[in-house]
Amino acid sequence: MKKITLLLFLAVGSFASAQSLDTLKLDTTNEQRLEDLKVKADAERQQLEAQKEAEKVAKAQQKQAEKELKLKERQQKEAEKAAK
């Protein structure tokens, strides 16, 4: 009877230990997934910021090009007036 009780106790202890290991593995997996999501979110945020900065630079360059075009048109009109 004592042997059966001891074996039963060992089996229950072994099962509990296995459950604990599974829980630890699951916690580790969840932590890794969370870390992966954080890394992905940071990368997406940086990409979005870079895209916004690129759009800002492109818009500034377009404005500068429009100013230069207007200046050239005005200079051309002044040159035409002076030629008359």
C-alpha cells in the first residue's frame, strides 16, 4: 500500500512539475511574442516617421521649385518689357 501511495505521489508530483514547465514555456513564448510585437511596432513607427519626413522634404522642395519658376517667369516678363 505504501508503494502505491508513493508511486501515486511521484506521478502527481511529476505531472505538476510538467505542468509548471509547460506554464514557464508558455510564459517565455508570450514574452517573446510581446517583445517581437514591440520591435515590430517600433520599426513601423520609425518607418512612418521617415515617410513623414520624406514627404515634408518633398513638399519643401516643390515649394522651392515653384518659387524659382515664378522668379524666372517674372524675370522673363521684365526682360520682355525692357526689350520693347
